[in-house]
Amino acid sequence: MKLLSIFKARSIWLGHLDDFNPLGINLFPIMTSVLVQTYKFIKFPTYDDFKKDKKPDSLVFEFGEFQNFKNLSIGIGLTIHPDGFVADTNSSTVDSDYFLADMLNRVSEAANLPLYKEIIQKQLYLSQLYVTTDKRIEIINPKLKQISKYLSDNVEEDKSFEVSGLSFWPDQTSKVNPAAFTFERALNVPFAENRYFSTAPLPTDKHLELLNKLEKLLS
């Protein structure tokens, strides 16, 4: 499986965020100052947002950048929810984790807050990749070609059908559900390009490892 591009590499750090601020100080100006000055976010919340909505559900910081552990400049987006932090890059969940750790250490130091390792209770991931492979999904069960042929023969437009996606879902009854693992042809792209889009509730490297396992099954 060849990686073409990373659409989203999301790290989600969950915890009781109120525990970051046991003294109840006004963190908004301190945190905003650190984030905007250090990471150069172009779009960020202001006090006007609180005037419109006395208690926003989340604080969104967009179009920032930071230096990762390889000293590369990485674009970053951050959303702060009542129960956690969400960081998005287009490079790797390693970079998203690196940013969250760096950001929380800086904010904790600036406001004399507890260390994030004492607050964060769970880390989740969402990886979305574009990849290419010359393997075909129908090889898993060649009998499915009967469905493809029926559709191709009976749809009035001259279209060729084939099995174009797989998905593995977690039980949806849990309070917090990870994303599904999906592997499907990219939209609006000719079949001949062999371009696929995949989502997984995994770090980027584990996602690629899983896709390579899938490719072996399709061989």
C-alpha cells in the first residue's frame, strides 16, 4: 500500500479540564496569548465570541504552525472542548501529540497550572489517508462479482460497478466510540487511478500497518 497523502491526523486527549484550573483563574487571556504568540494562529476566539454565546461549546484555533521534533514547520489546528483537546495536522498523529504536549506544557508554565500528565486520562486517534494499490477488494469473496455484474447489466446508464469499500465498526452503544475503519475508493476519481481513502481510529503509523495487512489479504 503506497501512501499518497494524509488528509487528517487527529489526536484527541480527554480528561477533566476543570482540574487544570483548581484556583479558578481567568485562563482565557493567558491561554490565547500563548497559543497566538507561540503558534501564530490566524483564526482564534475573542471576547466577542463570548458576547454572542455566553458559554461556547468549544474554542477553535485555526491555521497555526509549530516546529516538530524534526524541526519541520507543521500546520496545526486546535479545538478545546469541555472534556478535552483535539489537534489536527496533515502530517502524522506523532506531530499532533507532540504539539499537544508542547502546548500544554507552555500553558501550564505560564499560568502555574498542574501538569497535563496528571489530568489527561485517555488518548484517541483519527487517521484519514489517501493511498493507492493495484489490489481489488472483490478478491476477498469473488462471489460478490455477481452483484457487480447484475448492477452493470441493469443500470440504464453505461456504468461499470464493483465492490469499492470495506468498513469495520465498533459497537455503537458505548458512551465514547472510536471511529470506524473504512477502506473505499476515493470519490470522483476513475477506477483506473486505484486511489483509495481510508479512515481508522489509530495513530498514523498503525493505520498504515493495518492497510499493509489488508493489502496482503487482497493479494
